[in-house]
Amino acid sequence: MNIIFVCDQYPPVDRGGYAQLCYDLAHGLRGAGHDVTILCNADEATHFDAEPVLRLLNPPLNFEDSLPVPAQQLFQMPKRRAHNLKIFNQLLADKSPQVVMFWPNIYLDYHLMKAAEALPDVVVSYYIAGVSPTDPSALDRYWAGEAKSGVGNFVRTVLGPLVEKSDDLGQRLKLDNVLTVSEYERQRMLACGVAPENVTVCHNGIDPEQFPFRGMPSDMREPGQSLRVLYTGRLVETKGAHTAVAAFRYLNEQHPEADIKLTLLGSGPQAFVDQLDAQITAHDLAHSVERHGWIARDAVPAFMQQFDVLLLPTVHAEPLARSPQEAMAMGLVVVGTPTGGTPEILQHGLNGLTFQPENEIELANTLVRLYSDIKLGDKLVTGGRKSVLNRFTIDRMIEEVDAYFSDWSAQKRAQQVASSRS
């Protein structure tokens, strides 16, 4: 089968697990015998890809551009969209795909989705994990939001009446073949009016061989030995790193006897990072909390080997993070908030422990419990590995997607035959 993936970023651009998942799935489908081509946004780096990757698209709106958004909208967006359609149509003519799969993340050009859906003999599919064409677009959010300065608000007030503020093309797509990363995301699509028969859950997954089992907690720690806790991800408020730091302030004050250490692995907006650093300094937490800059993805498994607990203190509705899957495969205890799709993998007391978002006291007490009860850690690690190996491997995901594509293509051919006879 000839398949085209259309996405925002693609590795080695490293901006989160969603792009890496696209890479893993594309490679798996290629290994299963399919012809897979990637069409993605251009970036400043030079890549020498050993696979068919076309880094040629321009995001219609670029918040890193020196040109203000209203000027981009008036003078650049039409050119960018025309460029994207030209590239896309040429690729369609060259490859004659049976399937086009869109992988929206930041701001994928909805005009490409509309053009693909107009093709008579192509299955157009979507993989939804937090960002959906049914959501307000980046352009809509810009005009609806508050500017960071008075000048910005003045510009919006003056130019607002002169420009088309809505970019609702994504709201008018057919969305006939949608895969979602979790049941939570499926329900979100249904709430937006997508027909239930058009939406199927396909949980993401990881390669357990990339995250080898480090041993049971009772093999790795003696009673009273330091409990090492890892936070990995973007340092932004929605991911909850501030809750982790607040929990260690509480531990420092209420449980000084507990030898528990936290490492924050990641990066984020400087203002938020500065706030975290200020909290660490103000509350004398340098002995128990350290920050570590972002590392390459291939270095993550070896880095994780040093830790006992993975912390997922997410505040927002997490679609379905891969980091808990990686941690469970490796033998770390996962402690996280039950937001979004997380409860579909993280089950309190069975394969991990949960606490409520931004409840630093509950989090601190949970960590003290794990510090004191190593046998509890053994139970949770056993449950975690079983969950991942049974339900959250990349091989299982590849097989499911392969089957969906085959079924959709068969249905498309049947529809065409029926239509030709009528």
C-alpha cells in the first residue's frame, strides 16, 4: 500500500513524543511492506534523511516569524498556502497513494486536508492526540486572545475589522476516518460532531526493547536509601513542574527524614524556568531538587535508568503520554495526575499511583509512601510492565493501523464499485 504521512515536525526535530510516534509508526509500516512517504514542515536544520522525507511545507502562520501575525495573514498566508497545495498536489501525482494520513500537532495547513478529502479514490485519515482540526485554529486563538502589550492590543483593535479573523476550514472537514490516541480524545471528537462510526481509538505505544527493565525496586533500593524521582518534559505550567517543586518544599518542611531527590529534565519558556529556579533557591531546595537541560532522545533510556519514580504532574488534559509507558517498561513507578487519557494506562494502586492536579501535599505524601514501602513499589512495577507489554507496544499499534488502513481501503473500493453500478 502507498501511504503519505503529512505532519508538522518530523525527527530528528525533537519537540516532543508526538513527532517521535509519527516516526516510529511510519518506520513500522514501512517494515510491514508499505511504501511510506513523509511530507512535513521545513525547518532551519539540514537533514540527510535515509528515508523518503520531504521537508517542504510552510506553516500558514508562524509565531516565530519576525513579521507580526496580522501582516503574515494579509501578505504571507495566501502565498504559503499556495506553495503547500502545489507541493502536495505534485506529491499526490507522483505517488498515487491509497492512504493519506494527517498528523496535526501545531499548525498543519487545513487546506491540504480539504484538498485530500476531495480526492475520489484515496482514504484520508487523521491521528488525533491533543490537537484536532475541530479545535480553534492558531489564527482563531490569536485574535481571541489577549496581547502581551498595549501596542499588541491596539494593533488587534485597529486591524481586527480589516481581516478575516476566522480560520474555520478545519471545522468543515468530513473526518470520515479518524484514529484517536485515547478514549478521552475520541469523546472530544464526538463532542465536536464527528460521527461515532468514524472515530476509533488506537492507543500509542513504545518499543520495550529501547527501555530495558532495570529490576524490581527491592533489587535496586535498600530501606532508607534515597528515592530518586524524575520529571521529564517541557517546563511549562500545564505540565505541572511547579507542583513537583512545591511538593518538595513540603517534604523539606514536613518530612526532612525522607531522603527523596527530584530531577527536572527538560526546558521551557525562560520566564517559567526562572520561576522554578526562584522557588528552588527561596526554599533552600538545591539539595533535593536539580534541573537538567534537555538531552537527545536516544540518551533518555540510559538517563532514566538512574531513577526509581517517574512523575507526571500534568495540570491540563493529557491525551496519552508515552513517558509513563517508557517508565513502566523500564521498571520505574509512575506517579501522575488522572487527567485526559492518562487513566487509560495509569490505574491507582494497580500499576502506579495518582494524585489530583496541583495538589502538592498529596503528591508529597505519595512519594513518602513509596520511600517507606519498597514492596508497594514491587507490586506497582509488576503491574506497570504487564500493562505496557500487553497493551502499549509500538508493534501492537502498527498492526492495528495496518489493519485499519486495509479495512478502509477495502470499504473505499466497495463504495466505488457500488457507485459505478448505480
